[in-house]
Amino acid sequence: MRRKPGSKKERGQRSIRAQVTHEWVGAPRPLDLNKNISPASDHIEAILESIGIRGGLDEEEVKATWRTLAGELVAKQTEPASLRKGCLTLKVLQPSMRYHLEQLKPGLLRKLQSELGEDNIKSLRLTIG
């Protein structure tokens, strides 16, 4: 013989379980376990600002800006490799292109700074790669 889910006996058992759980855990069960949980991405910006790192550049933004400034011919032979402490490192395929870019480096740096910000790009480094 099946009992109704809301029968008096089952309600009593649930009440006893809740009381035992409360005594064992030391507190009533939380209604929603995910209520006070948030993804880390919600807090990353605040954490970075608290340690002195503000803003930043998106990798794709740097690559797109470089392609625009460098032009099609140069962009095919170069690629932004890294940006650390304001130093943008460009990988260059050929030594002759690296030499050519070394001659244009001051102008390229000014253009990059005007597009991406002087605080973000402080120097330009060219490597063969």
C-alpha cells in the first residue's frame, strides 16, 4: 500500500531529518548552495587594479593594429609575439626585413603608441623567428 507523498508520517520524518541535520552540521541547510558563488571573472578586474595593473590590451587588438600600421607586405613577414612591461616584441621572418624595420623603428613606435596608448607600448623589439 503506497502512501501519499505529503502524508503526516513522511512530513514527520522530514522534520526529524532536518532537525538531525541541523544538529549535526551546526546550522540549518542553506536554501541555495550556489547563491553566494560567483565566477572568478567577475572579480579579476578589481584584483588586477588592486595590485596596480590597470586596463590592458587584447591580443587580437594588437595584431589588428599592427597589420593596419605595417601594411600588407610587412604584416605577412612579421607578427606580434608578446607584450611585456610595455615592450612589444615582433617576430620577423627574414633578417633583411628586420634590418629594414630597425630603420623605421622610431616611426613605428610612435604610430603604435598613438593607436594603442603610450602607457601600453613603451618600446619595440624585433627578433628573428
